[in-house]
Amino acid sequence: MLLHSYRSPGHENTIAELVRAEYPGISVSVSSELIREWREYERTSTTVINAFTQPAFEAYASQIDKRTRQEGLANPIAFMRSNGGVIPIADAQIRPVETLGSGPAGGVVGARQLMQASGYPNVVCADVGGTTYDVALITDGEIVERADTIIEKRPIMGQVIDIISVGAGGGSIARLDKMTGSLQVGPESAGAFPGPACFDRGGKVPTVTDAQVVLGLLDPDNFLGGRMKLRADLATEVIDRELGPNHSVTESAAGILAVAQANMANAIRQITTQRGLDPREFAMLSYGGGGGLFAAGVSEELGITTVIVPQAAAGFSAWGMLNADYRDDASMTARTELAPSHVPAIRDELEQLRSQTAATLRAYGFADDVLRPGYSLEVRYLGQEHTIDTPVRAEWLPLDDYALVEKIKQNFVSRHRQRFGHGDESASMEVVVLRCRNVAPVLRPMVAATYRKSLLVTRGNRRVWFPATGWDDVVPVYNRDDFGPQDVVIGPAIVDEWTTTVIVPPAWTARIDALGNIILEFRKSN
């Protein structure tokens, strides 16, 4: 990586060609082939991580390609990217750094598609797995992104979906702090093996899942639709041994869930209240295997009154990947004052980026007439260090120079005021980075509800503990597939399906919408 190769990559490319010619068997990562922006430390970190992961990723991707071809798959293979798009397998082998964090990204892409069809423009996306709780934001129908991220304390540059992850999932371990005696949950996880104690695979520490079994939120006899039996006695034993003797097992289990839920709520606050957004103005889409277990509780803590749990919530991120478009991002650093006299140069450089991304997508087999370019600028006030990503609509570009500057300034100031509470349209501003994203849309899978025509009936009752009311001996249990279009369940209740359980606490209702989502709604008390 050379210091100014983000702007003039010629020397760096020459060195890369010499190394590749002399040592054809080694992995070579070149900063200007990955990112064309300044900040040398971050570019170096990104390039080093790409070089470190590339050999192993290339072998892994080659195995996938080989085995799928052996199974008769002839279609092109694409990998999910952390920016929410997909990339052909050959390019992913060269730039594996662009796939880091791509699993949670699939869920957010699916969330945008599903929420557009459902009519919710502002959504908190919450993915509850066995190890982490991953949250992202959709505002005005668009996924919130960022231009860099941190992985294993290392900065990585490049457009990514803005996802906050905390160690709070089904396998998160609960323990008492040795110094203070306070209860802590996560970030350590028991994983899938040995997993929670209730799995009966040798787990010796209490987890969130153990607490859910003790409190009746999970049915030990119907886990995964009865495909796996859980041991409530082992969950009770490990919680009593590790977190007692000053509290009952019920109190300790309830404490585990309260701490886990608080950690989840705090993650959502990081991307809402800490950025000037009110979570009460959002709906929550909760997915992942544990999504329905925490959705209503976390939402109530934040004042969110509508929760959506999609069909097959445990596999929702995989479904989301099927909605991911091919896309290519390009950027360049070009510090220039945001003034009418500099607009022609800005237009020219945005067109260069559009042409570059279009060429990449054409190489993937897409025609020019299906491509959808979008633009943004990293803008800041003169004298500031940090920038704010400011979208530039394509229909603005033909405007005269003065009108275009005013549009960009108004958009920047609006975002600055939202983030920091103030902004001055008359102050001098500068453009630091120009970006273009070109998108080649794919065909998307459709979703629809399947309703049972007979009367909704319970599948039984369960003894369940709720924070607001304590134990309830006769909580009705429903099967998701039994709902009809007019059915509304009043909490407390439980809705089971084989991949997930949805808790309907007191003061909440549940119904199924036209797309098969479970809609939980909070009933405000008079």
C-alpha cells in the first residue's frame, strides 16, 4: 500500500504486477484495488485483512464451486456482501474482505423487501441468534449504511450495512461477577456444542435458553417441533448451582432474561436515540430463531408498539439473501469546496464512478438499461474532521450549478441537525469523498400467507412466567399455521411453530397479516 495510491495508483499497480510475476503462487492484495479513499491506516488495515483471509477464502469458495458443479448446478454462484449486495464467486475470492459480516446483512436486505411490501417505512431490524443480537435500521424505506466498520478491533473501509452486534443470544452465558456479585449475561456463548445445559450435551453453565426453559417460555417437549427434547431439570440445576443460593431459581432465570433484554434494548438505543432518532417512531422486525421470544419485551422497554415476526423467522436471513441485488460500489477522495464553481468537476467525477461501476456489472452479464445508479457525497463543514454521508438524487444532477449546490447543502444540513441538533446552511462546506452505487436488480421471491379455514383453537396451555404478572398457570398455546385472517389473540399467549416461539405478553395482541407475518401490537392502557 502506497501513501497516495488512492488518488494515483500507477506505482502501486506496477509493484503488484512485479510481485505477481515473480511469485505467482502467493496472494497479493492491493489497496487501490480495494478502496480508493484516503486515511492510510484504515486502508492498510483493510488491505492486510483482505490478504490474510484471501488464501483460506479462495480455497473455501473453490470447494463450494466444485461441489455444486458436481451436484449439477449450472447457474452462476454469488456470495453475499456486507453492503447488502452480491458478488460473483470469482470476485469474492479476490476481495473476501467485502464478505465479512455478510450473514446479518442478508436479514436486513430481506427486511427492507418485506417491509416495503408490508407498508412499514421505518423499522428496527433485530436478528436474535444463538450467540449475538444484531440490529440495523431502515429509515424512509432505505437501509442505513456506513463507510467503515470495526472487526476484531481492526478498521475496515468500504460501504457496509450499519449493524450493531452485542453478545446476547440463546447461548449467551450468565454468571455472577466475582468482584461485585452482579449478574452478567454474555458476551461469552456456550455455542451449539456443548450448548445450553438443557441440550443435554455436557453444558455446565447457565445460558439464556436455560432461563427460557425454566420460565416456561420454551416447551421442552416441543422444541424444533418435537425434533429435539430439552432437559428442564438440567437447566434448573445449573441455574441453581451457579447463580444461587441467595435467589430462587425463578428469580435467577428472570434476572438472566432481564439483563439480556436490557443489553438488546441498549443496542437499539445506539442506532436510534444516540443518533437523534426516537425508537417509538419505528416498528420492529424480529427474526432469527430467538426473535419471537424477545421481540415484545424489548419493544415495550423502548416504547415500540408494533412488532413483526416473519414466516420461517429462523431462516429469514437466508431468504433475505435471495432478495439481494448485484451491485458495485465505487468511491474516490476529492477534497473540494461545495460551491457552484466546482460543480462541473463533481459531476465529471460522479460520471467516472458511474461508468466504472456499470462496466463491472456489464461484466457480470447485465445490460445497461437495467442498471440503477445512485450517488452520495461525504460532506463536512470547513474545519471539521468527520463527514456525513449525503445522498445526491440522480434527478438533481441536470440542475444548474447553483441549484445543485443548494440541494446538497439542504440535505447535508438536515442530516447534521438530526445527528447533532444544529446546522447552518450559510456556512462553508466541502466535499471529501464521492460515491456511486450501481445496482442490477434480481427477481425476488414472493411471500404470502396460508390460512387455516377452521376455527382457531388452542393446542393446550403452559405455565409461563412474565415480568409484569409472575407465574400464569394457564397460558394458551397456539400453532401459527392455525390462524385465519380474522383471528386476533389477546395476551398472555404463546404462538409456536417448529423453528421459533413467539411470546405474546400481557397487554399485547397477535394476528397474521396478508404476507404471513405475525403482527404483535401493544394495547395502551386507558
